[in-house]
Amino acid sequence: MTGLDLTRLDPKQMADWQIAEAAAEHMKTVYQLGDELGLEREEVLPYGHHVAKLDFGRILDRLQDRPNGKYVEVTAITPTPLGEGKSTTTMGLVQGLGRLGKRVIGAIRQPSGGPTFNIKGSAAGGGLSQCIPLTEFSLGLTGDIDAITNAHNLSMVALTSRLQHEFNYDDATLAKRGLRRLSIDPRNIAQGWAIDFCAQALREIIIGLGGSMDGFMMKSGFQITVSSEVMAILAVATSLADLRKRLGRIVVAYDQKGRPVTTGDLEVDGAMTAIMTRALNPNLMQTVEGQPVLVHAGPFANIAIGQSSIAADLLGLKLADYHVTESGFGADIGFEKFWNLKCRFSGLTPSCSVIVATVRALKMHGGGPRVAPGKPLDPAYTEENVELVEKGVENLIAHIETVNKSGIPAVVCINHFHTDTDAEVAAVRRAAESVGAKAAVSRHWEHGGAGAEELAEAVIAACEEKADFRFLYKEDQPLKEKIDLIAREVYGADGVSYAPAAEERIKQIEADDALRKLGTCMVKTHLSLSHDPNMKGRPRGWTLPVRDVLIYRGAGFVVPVAGDIKLMPGTASDAAFRRIDVDVETGKVRGLF
């Protein structure tokens, strides 16, 4: 525990950044955190006094014979557009376990500049359950996302440069310059550029305007950095050698015969690895109550893998008795990818999963009025309405059943808002227990770790249960069978339909022995169990439309894209950047949340 007096902080009266600023006065240094974790001084690589990277490879080598701690995953029900407090719950659970005397570490994802400056905020948690220091967390941290942006864009520089040279020079001239003709097809480019903002104006662009020395003219576009395959590789890499190998397998384009052109073919993979080497080390921060938190990899499980990194989890499991790791959005997206991709890659077996639920979201799924960011909540969400909650619990039950299919225990965290009534909470508890889950009320936002002790006790009990962990699909199953299993067993669809582009890509995948064994990383909306964000609750009688399939050969999975979802989100009219500023007298940042 820090010297912070939580009783003088009232999250109902203070903004998150104000609480974070007050807590910052009592932070431990990274060396204090390192000493508490049993780290050697050389294993802590400081970025100032309160943020550090941890020497991932060195620590794992030293602790390889130490047994792993309990492995706890945090997911959620289908959220409202406001979010349901998954990061806040992760921080609260870490603090609650700490108050019960457990040696505990959390792992969360680094926020993207897109939501930080847009609507959702920085995802550091909230109230009295936050990751601090907030400013560093929100504004670039140690540069991992910048490294990903640069590595990704360097591969596009290499590709577009080669296109220009191949168009302008014959084979003999190319050979003199040490190049071989790759015969890249400019109509079949596999990726675009990356920037870590929600910049909808860059989704579709034309590049290479001008003369022959200004590049090759063609259609292109941007995706948000956290959806880049380079980010996915950071999330799943288990060593520097693994990172290097995966970066060299990224497919950037296809040649005139439809064969893949990789970063290795362009001889840019080594330089990309050089940019990414430091980023492989997880970042060390802390909760407002002083427990260690590892921050690594990125968000957006709807358009990316959306997991805290395997590297962070491997470290946390060696350094603590309980390691709490966060997955993106609901269990249909975040937990499913944790279950069938991340755990398959890491070889780790989780002890239990925590499903965050709010009365507010269950009322929405029960037919409540529309919830929109930046607009006041309808009174239906702040006044007692048990009937709405009871109608909405079908969504919660669907997510519990998904976790049950993995063979690990599920704990429902009822993330308590001060407007929730006892009758509404009881309805959620009954629903959870009806399908075999434990349920615990948690008031961590308002009371910090003290408010999360019931949740922590439920998690400890769940971790003592015997798990029978199993994957949803086999590695060598045909891709359509994998997609169908996810659609039916997780989303509740009646089946799957495929656009011609998706059918063509699936034929290509099934004809390649290496591609056929890749995992399946679905892209779909996070606002519904279905592909349609307007279908709330537990939709029935629908078909999942897959319009395209991307190939992330380096990351180790294929990416079926369902519904109308884009890899570059848009910025709203009332974006958060309008309220973020700096106090020029003190240099402190205001307005982050």
C-alpha cells in the first residue's frame, strides 16, 4: 500500500485525472516496485522515476524454474458505447487481492491515441481503481506504439520504393543496384499505412501523385496502428528471436502470379526488428494503491487481437502468486481470442475468467433506451427497473456459457454503480448462478481495493477449482469450420455467409498447408453478439456475413472480417482532445480520463 489516504478522495466529486494527480504524490519508484518483486537492479530499465521497462528475456531466464502463479483473465458482457469498466475492474481486483495479502500483478493494454483523444479515453481504469501515472500512460508511455507505427510504415516505404524502382528500371539495372525483380502486383497490395489516431479521412487515399520520381501511383489507405499486424506480433511474440521471425513473414503484397511478397523478400524485416527490439520489454507501472501493473500491447479486440501481451503474462506468472490479465471488449471477442489464440500460442492454462457486468448495460440489452457517448443517460438507467435487467441478463448468460465451454470457472463481477438497487443486483446474481458462475458485487470505482474484496475472494475460490481447459477448434480444421464454430458456439448465429472476396481468399488459404493451420482472429462489432451493433441482448435467427479474410502470416492467424467494420475508426464531433490541455505554470496535463 502507498501512503495515499483514499478516504479523502471522492470519485463522485473528482475527475479521474484529479484522482490520478493526487495519487501521483505517493507513488513508489520503479526501483521500489522492482525490489518488492524480487527483481535485480539491472532488470529494471527506468524511463523516469515511475515508469520502467523490464528486461523480459533476462528475468525469464533467471526465473525459469519458478512455478507459475494463478492466471486470471478479465473480460465482460457486450458493453454499451460507454464501456463497462473492464480496466477499472482489473485494477480493482489487483488492489483487492493485494489487500487480502496476495502477491499480485496486473497486465493491461497500452491505450491507443485514437480513443484517448476521441471518446472512450485512455483506459487506465477510473475512480479509485486506476493505473498511474495517468499522463505518461495516456501520452505515448515508453514509445511502443510509435515503434509499431514506424516499423509498419517502414515496410510500406520498402514496398512502394520497390514498386517505383521495378517500374522505372529493367532487370539489369535492378541487378546492379543489388535488387531482384519481385513483380509486385500494384492491384493486389495486402496492407496500407498506419497512424495512431481515428483519422477517417485517411481510410482511402491515392499515393504517388506527381512524376516518375515521386513514387508509384496507386490506391492506398491507413489503418489505426493498434490494428497493425506488427502490434499483433508484439502481443504474441515469446522472445526476440520469435519477434524477428514473425516480422519477416508479414505479407505486404502479392506478385503478378498471386504469390505472397513478404517483408523478408523486401529485406526490410531486420530493420523493422531493430525498431521493435526495445518494445518487446513490458512496461512497469502501478495502481493507485501501489501494486505493480504491466502495460504492454494494444486495445481494439473488435479489429485486432486486443490482448495484453504474452510477454507480460509470462513475466507476471513468474513474479506473482496471482496474475490478472485483461482482454478487450466482451467474451465473444476478447475472451474468445484469449482462449483460442493467445493461450494456444503461449501454452498457458488460465485458472478462471472474470466477466464484468453492469446493471446499466443489462438494462440496455433488455430493451432500454439508446445509450450514446456525450449525452445524458435516460432515467431508465438510474432508476430501479428490475424487469429491464431480467430481460437483459440473456446477454450475460451467453457470455458465461462461452467461458464455460473453455472448461475454466467463470466469476461474474457486478461492477456496482451508486444508482444500482439491491433488487437489480439480486437479479444479476440469480442469472449468473443459474448457469454455474460465481457472482460478486464490487465497488472498486468508489472504494478502491476495499470495495473489491468480495470479488477477490470469489476469484481466489474459483482458482482453487479444477479446470478442464480445452480449445473450441483444432488447429488443422478447415477455416470455414473454425469460423462456423465461433459464429454458432460463441456469437449464437445460425450460420455464416461469405462474400465472393472472402470465398476467394479462403480457397487460397485452404490450398496452402502453412496457412491452413493458422489461428482465426475474427473482426466484428463489439456492440453486439452479432455483426450488427443495433442487435442487442442475445440475438437469434441471424447469419454472420463474412465479407473478406485478411492473412496475418507473421502473427500466426487469418482475420475474417464480418459486417461493416473498418480498421480505421472515425473521430467524433465532441472529441476528448477539446478538453485536454496543459497548466503552463506547473506543466501538468489536465482533462485526461
